[in-house]
Amino acid sequence: MSEAISTNKHLIARHAGSALWLARYMERIENLARLIDVTKTFARDAEGGRNWLSLLRINGDAAAFFEKHAAPEATRVAEFYLLDAENPTSVQSAIRSAKDNARTLRALISTEMWLQINVFQGRISALSAIDIAAEALSGVCAMLKEGVQAHTGLTEGTFYRDQCWHFYMIGRHLERADQITRLIDTKFDALMPTAVADAVIDAGEWNELLRAAAGYHAYRREYPHGYVAREVAGFLLLNAAFPRSAALSLAQLDWHLTTLRSRYHLRGCAQALERLDHLRTMLASQTVDDILGRGLSPFLDWVQTEVAALHDDIVTQLCGG
Amino acid sequence: MRRDGVLANYDPGSLFCEMLRPGEPPNSALTLLRERLRNLPVESLRQRAADAERDLLARGITFTVYSDATAIDRILPFDLIPRVITADEWQTLEAGVVQRVRALNLFLHDVYHDQKILNDGVVPRELVLGNAGYCRAMAGFHPPHGTYVHVCGTDIIRDKAGRFLVLEDNARTPSGVAYVVENRHMTLRVLSDLMAGLRVRSVDDYGLRLHRAMAEIAPGGVSDPQVVLLSPGIYNSAYFEHVFLAREMGVPLVEGRDLVVEDGRVWMRTTAGLTPVHTIYRRLNDDFLDPDAFRPDSQLGVPGLMDAWRHGTVAIANAVGTGVADDKAVYAYMPRIIHYYLSENAILPNVDTRSCADAEGLAYTLAHLHELVVKPVAESGGYGLLIGPHASAAELDEFRGRLKANPANYISQPMISLSVSPTLCGEGVRARHIDLRPFAVTGRDTWVLPGGLTRVALRPGSLVVNSSQGGGSKDTWVLA
């Protein structure tokens, strides 16, 4: 006989918001580390500057970057993202915000989760110019990825799965859905400006894109014959098994919101579920060819806008604004 | 006995040492503990102390110190050598603390109702009614079970003869209990071989007891009351303790902005909307609780909270207005207060205290300044006090001026040579002065956590144990 978890325990709205943000900031750190790592690996040729610029564009940071730096050189971009505590999109800002949210939630998250974030934050805040020099950069990215993965693993194994956990998971999936659409948008724009969907393009570039999304090996297994732009787009956007695809992130989001509504009777889920339902229908009812035919970029922009609106629905209806 | 053992070069001189206790009848547990310490190399202890320090930082068992714009997380230095209290000693301490808490609650009820003790001239009327801690809004209000002081921290010292003396009552929002429990966990992590086989009383059920007391004071008719812990927030220096207590009680850790008063009741803002709150264990000072009733500029409190409380729809612990009972000037009257309400003598005596408010006390204090400790009545944390025997002639002169300018603000006490405990210092294991703060929890009845927080003055010769003044702490073992 299983013991039902008590569903009459209330969660402070502000704490729900902190759980959501904690997950988003931690996801951002891993994502950024992944992007910097692959950009560094593939940006060794003359096109290097363009690659670093595209990293800035994924995050919508080009303007802010050029206010501080003249050219998108590797070291300057790494500094901007890894060391610059004033840059709100740097890992320094992300871990600081993650820790503040974890501190707010300290009575709700597991001791192990708090301890790991505390130590991880110490490690990140101690990074200096030596750590982001070309030969050390991969090591730092590995440290960041491992730090977030340790966090993710601890969360999986130790975080009690009541309401607070659902909000944490909602944050993770919102962030993944947002990140993958940004990644596809920027890269496809750069890789196939004329939208030749069936073109077989330089393997190195696709390799980079898929590795940045942690989907390289899965993609190879799914499509062993080579790279076709529409298949890559379809994989990243619609695949039902790839952990960072937009479709899977939104499906998980749906499950968490539905559980919050049915098990915990949170009426505030209604607006977000309605929007999510529409968004998922739009994704499921189209093939990748349909999407490419109507224009990938406008569609991705719409998905991003809807994901942002979902976040706002959830925060205003459930997390006290 | 090893020549490099922890107690090999330890010499407390003529001070009362809690570990060696010369002249006391042998106690088998203490004998075994001393034997283990003699066989433990200082280097091993030092290594474990370093492990413990790293662990405390990683775990964020810290208090926050603010200087300029930066916030630094500091650990409360933890000395691994435990402080031991025998079963007999604890029996006295426990009874003494319970007695004191009963008297404090009866005193508070009286001064906010009939004021018999003032009418009978036992405590000067002006001292109570003119006290900054006296809260007029409390007059006529009946808290459940007559309990005002739900959590009390009693500061106790031991003199050269080994006598326990109460130095101060903390009846407002005493802190430090989280360290009691965390210190025990740390001992078990890094020094469990020292405790193996000894019967030491557990400190694990503080949260349970506190929650039970909070449920007992909830408004009548509520079967499963919603308790919350109200904190000033993540930037408060004691935030770690708030987290600890919320977790140990299994209740939400809220801030003022999470609560709202509507229809005369207190609600919390949850993901499911507003839900009722029945008991608030607050770690916010009186002044900040309710901007409608006290400081209008407080962003930390809940508007309308006092009204809801006065109407009995919510319980607040500790009650507002308890500051009048733990005031340093009222403290001087505690033995008389205990006798007045309970017809008993104080089990734990006070330190002999003179109030400079009366002419005789002032004259005595001025004449003996070089041998007295003089404290401002309204300060806490060890600030603003003079330790006569340690002060220079210039400091004494300067203090004399301050004393004459505002005598009512000061009390004086003889300098007590606090008991010591072997403590790991840079130069080896040395005698350092310690005190004790047991924590008493009161709902319907009073329960005292076995032991309490032992604070240690880490500077040689220092008598100031406060964490803000370079003090540390020790695990406190009450033998069963």
C-alpha cells in the first residue's frame, strides 16, 4: 500500500516563484557553458568572430556586449559571460540569483541541494582571468556543466516531490523550451539564410549545433545518413524523446501543470494550461516541412513569445506576481 | 597519557574548570572523557577542527555580518572540546529555568493587568511603566495559557566556586538554538569516538517541542493549526536559524509580505490563494511587527496584525511587550519577583546587581568602578559595557562621566571570574571562559532543551562570549 502525499500542505506563492527561478538560473548556467564550449571548439578558423557573435545573438546580448567591448573576440566574450558580474546574463549573475532563490527556499530544498549550490557558487565567484584563457576555457565549461548536472542529479534524488518540486520542474522546462528555440533560430538564420531546407550543409556546423544542445549522439542514432537541415530542425523542435526538444519540454510542462491542478486543486493553472494547449497543438499539428514552408524564424519567434507568456501566466496566477 | 594529548599542557590555574573539576567526587563518564582527551593528539583535534570549519561553511551554517555594502557569511567558531553538565547539575539548572520562566510569565500578566506587584511596592512602578519595553497596547490582553514568553533563553554563568548564577533573561526573540543542534551533529560527524558509549541527552526534538507549543497556543477550535515562522528575510543575520527552525517544525518560513490581514484574520498568500494562519512564531522585533500599531515605516511587518491578535484569531509567540521583563534593571528584582509570585526562593541566584537609578547604587558603583562590570540597561550583545578591572584609568574616567550623565541607564555587578573549559587555540589547548544559554519552550507547560548553547570567549582572558565580539560555541553534553 502506498502512502498518499498530503495535498493540503500549502506552498507560499513567493516560494513557488523562487523554485521556478532557481531551476531557470541553473539551466542557464549549463546552457551557457555548453554554448561557450562548442563555440570555442569550432571557432578556431577565420570564421571564429562570426561564431562568437552568434553566441551573443542567441542570448540577445550583442548590444550590451558592444557597449563594453570593441570586437567579439573569444576572450572578451568569455569574460563577458563568465566573469562579468555586472552583466545580468553572465554565469556570475545567474549563480548569484540561483543562490538567492535557493536561500529563500532553504527550508524546502534538501540539505544536499543547498550545500552543493553554496559550494558551486563559491567556485564560480572565484573564477579569474587565468581560468578563461584559451587553454583553460574548456576546463571551466566542464566544471560549470558538471556543477549544474550534480545539482540536477541531487534534485532528482533528494528533492521531495510535492508542490514545490513541480514549480521547480516547470522552471526547468520553460527554460529549456526557451533556450532551444533561441538556439535553432540563431543557428538556422546563420546556416541557411536562403532557407534551402534540404541542403546538405557543412557537417562541422551541424555538429556544433547539436553538441550545443546535448543532442549530437541521439541525432546520429536517429539519422545515421547525414545532416539535412529540416531533419535537424525537426529533431530539435519536435522530437518526443530528446530531453531538450521544444515538444518534450512542453509536454513535461503540461504534466506538471495538470498535476498541480488536479492533485493540489490550484485553480491558477487554468490560464497557463489553456495557452499551453494551444501552443502544443500548433506544434503537433504541423510537420517540420509545414513550419519551414511558412518560415521557421517567425514561427520560432511566436513560440518564444508564447513561452514567455506562459511564464508570466504562471508567475502572476500562482506565484503571487 | 600521551605527551601530545589534548590535556597534556592544559592548566586552568585557579579558575573553575568544567572538564577537570578538581575536588569533586569521581564521575565515571567524565573520567572516561578525560581519558579519551588525554589520548587524543592535539594535531588530530586540530585536523578535525579544520574539517569541521570547512563543513560549516559549505553547509552555510553561518550568520551574516554586514560591513558597508558587503555581506559576509561567517561561521560561529566551533570548538570541538565539549562542555559537560552532570545529571545532578542539570536537574538544578532545569528546575531553575522552569521556575524563572513561570515567574516571568506571571510578572508579565500582572503588569499588564492588576499591577499587584507594583501596588505592593515590590518593584518600583516607574521602573516598569516608564520602561521602554513596556507596551501599553498589551494592557488587559489575555494570551492563551497566560504565556507571554514562549521561548526563553536564560544566560547562566558559573563562578570560581562552581555556583551557577543567572546573568540575564532573554524573553523577546532569543537566538542560538540552531547552533545547539548543529554543534551536536558536527560532534557526531567529526568526533564521534569521543562520545561513544557515553549516555548524553539528545537535543534532536527541539523542533517537535516547539511545534507542539505553537499548536497549544493556537486559537481554540482549530484541530490542525497552521503554524508559520515569520522572518525578516534572507538578509537577516540570523536567517540560518530561521531556516533551521522552520525545517525542524515543518512549517512555512514566511516574510511579512506573505501575510495579510483580512476580515480580522491573518492569511498567507499561497499558490492556492489565501489560506488561514493560526500561530505565528515570529523572529521579528516588536517594533517591526505591525506598521499600523508600531513603526509606520516598517516594510517587514503585517498591517493589522496586532488587531487580529488582540481579537484572538491568531497567536503570536513570543508575545509583544515581553521586553519589560528581561530588562537589565528589572533583572535586579527577579529574586523578589520569583518569591512574590511563587513563594519560593530562586533556585538559580542572580549575580549581585545594583541599579544606578537609585542614589545608593550610583554612589557604590562610582566608588568601586575599577572592580565592577557596568552595563547599559537597554543594550544587548555585549555592547557599551565597562569591565572595570580591565579598563585603563582614562577609560574609567570617561565612563564615570557617562554614568553621571545618565545613571538610570546603568546597572553594576561584581566582576565574576567565569568558569573555563579547555579550548583549542592557536598556541595549543588553553582555558577559556564560557557561559550557558538553555532554551525553554512554553505552551501550556514549560520544557527545557537538555543543555543549551555554550558560548566561549576565544580571546585569552576575555569574559565577553557574544558572537559579535569574537565568541565561539561548544557542544553541550548533559549526562543522562
